[in-house]
Amino acid sequence: MAKSQPDLLYIGVGGHAVAIDPSTGTELWRTKLKASTFVTIYRAGSGLFAGAGGELFRLDPASGDVLWSNKLKGLGMGLVAFTSSDEVASFAALQAQRAAVAAAT
């Protein structure tokens, strides 16, 4: 049975974006982005974004295909940093709420 895209683990390593099945550790796809060794990854809704060597990429979460890229001209070749996702913030808020309920009982 194929995993749905939200169930996949996306990592950046060695100039690549990689999709992993978290239950088996199986690599599902690998996309070379740049010669940079450090790749940042950001998942927002149905979008998957990666930063490498000062360039921003939008990837297809199912295949790893590059949908578009932006060289971010004039900003150098450094690290592309992303904000945290709303899903992470929502999860943290839910955990805090559960802890408060548990403490009250």
C-alpha cells in the first residue's frame, strides 16, 4: 500500500532532498539540488520546499521533481532558513492542552 505524502519523512542531506518511508526506512526518491552539502526542507500544506546553496526549490512531494527554483539573486550562496510550520505549532498547542488537562485531574 502506497504511503500518502503527509506520512513520508523528508530530509536534506549531501546536496539532496530525500523522501523516506518512516515505518520501513525505505528511500522512495532522491533529488540532487546543488553541489551544496547542506539542504534545508520545509513542508507547508501540500507544498514541499528545499533550500540549498542560497537557492530555493519547490519539489513535488510524491516524486521529488523540481517544480520551480529561485536563485534568490543578490543574497549570496548561504543557508536558506525556513520558519516552523503551523502543523508543528498546532501539535505543540495540543500537547500543552493535554498536559494541562492531565495535571488538573
